[in-house]
Amino acid sequence: MRSKARKVAIVGVGNVGSSCAYSLINQSICDEIMLIGRTSDRAAAQALDMSHGMDFIHSRTKIYTGTYEDCSDMDVVILSAGGYPPKGKDRMGMLSAVADIYGHIIPRIMDSGFNGIFLAAANPVDVVTYIVWKLSGLPRSQVIGSGTSIDSARLKTLLCEHFSVDPRSVHGYVLGEHGESQFPAWSHVTIGGKPIGDILTQHPVRFGHLKLNEIAEQTKNAGWEIYTRMGSTHYGIGNALAYITRSVLYDEHRIIAVSSILEQEYNQTGMAAGVPAIITRSGVKEIIELNLTPEEDRQMDFSCGIIRGAIEQLKLG
């Protein structure tokens, strides 16, 4: 009989953090959730509001507020504290401000004795993942970013609309930066196990109108479309964070496109980028290296160069 409670802390209780907590509760993924907010009143109100819904869920999740110093026994700490890009700028526009935020947060969490899994969601998430890894001193396996998990889900959703299948029957990954330089690895996208290139070739009448480059652009811009219409994106990423957390807490060994610290995988080092990885109780068990085409290799090099350039600006070493 399991005796140890599964505990998750969420740092930042804005739209993303609260949506993540709500997903964790409704899916009964953990036993306890501790909310840490910039203002204690907002965190307390979020916890109280969500606790009032327990009567309508099949299992109870204890939700409460805490501090960085209370993170010592947490299994996962989800980092969603941050903000939104300045008008007219992409996610990299938040780089300096987010670096300052996590330069303050991570040492305090580590001083508590925390030795679990960090899951970063704040943008620019690939750079934040690297910052957290450097500041925490933890093995790279214990620091994960949400990366291109949500972008991969957006790709599958777009494809399922064109091919009239359930998105869970579409398999494939968006790689690289969670941002402007991301790209789908089309050579590894399958629908029902069949490569998408074969489907397009064999059914020109049905699918000849589809242009993969346009679908890639729609995937990349999906988040901005939501952001410009309602000011934030949070439900999708909230579910993505819950999905990754479940794989950690339940040792599910799911392969998810997450931001991982690269040490020669894809011929990259000194940075983090979105790549498929096996997620277990210990974090990133293994990074899956796809056999990319020469063009995809070029796109990966370019995307990782963008991330590496941003990291070098911070002079983290």
C-alpha cells in the first residue's frame, strides 16, 4: 500500500499556474498541491476556490499555500512565475526579467533541501530551463521544461482536423525552441502509423491541397492567436504541465517533447531545447534522438543557435 503522498508545488498562481493546479485536481494526479504566489492573498484565494470543488471530484486533493522554504519534501516544483511578452516582442523579450525572477527563487528553493524535479513553464521556457539547471546544481535529468509539448499537441490538433482522425492517433513532434524558430519533424509524423508523406503522395486528390509549411506556420502562431484574442494562453499549457507531472509521479515512461538540457544530443550542447524524451519518476530518463533529414538538421541547428545566443547574453557560464 502506498504511504508517501505525491506532492507538487506551483510557483506562480496567475493564469498558467492556476490552470495547471485545476488540471492536476480534476485528473486526481497528486495528493497535495502547494501554491506559492507573489502575494499571499491571491494564492490563498486560489487555494480556497479550488478546494470548494472537491465535492464534485472523485478523489480529494489537498491544496494549500506555502513558501519556498516549504519545498523540501515536494516531488515536483512547477515554475510558472513570469509574465507576458512586451507588446511587439516575442517570448525572448522577457529574458532579462525572468532571469532576475529565477535568480531569486531557485536558491531559496534549493536552500530548503529540495531534491525533486523542477518543471519550468515560464517563457522563454528553454532559456528558463537552462537557468534553473545552472542555479540549482541538480543533475540535468531533474530539470525539465514544458518545451514543445504544447506545440506538438497543437500540430496534432491541426492535422486531425484535416485527416478526420482523433489527435491521439497522430504521432509526431515539434522540435527546437518553444518560439519563432520551432519546426515540426515531418519525417517522423505519422497518422495511424503511416508516414504523412506517404499519405499525401498516395492520396493526391484528397490531400493534395495541404501545404505542410502552412500547417507548420499555423502551429507556430497558434499561441499568438490565442494571446492576441484573450491576453494569455493557459488551459492548453496547464494540461500539458499536468500530463508531464503525471508521467513523473506515476513513473509512466511517456515520451513527451520537453525542453531538456542537451549534452551532445542532436550535436548540441550548452543549452536546452524541445526534444522527445522519456519522462519517469527520476525526470528525463533518456532523450530520444530522431534520425532527422538534412533540412531538419539545419532547422535544429538554427533553432538551438537562437536559444544558445540568448543564454550567452545572460553570462551564466
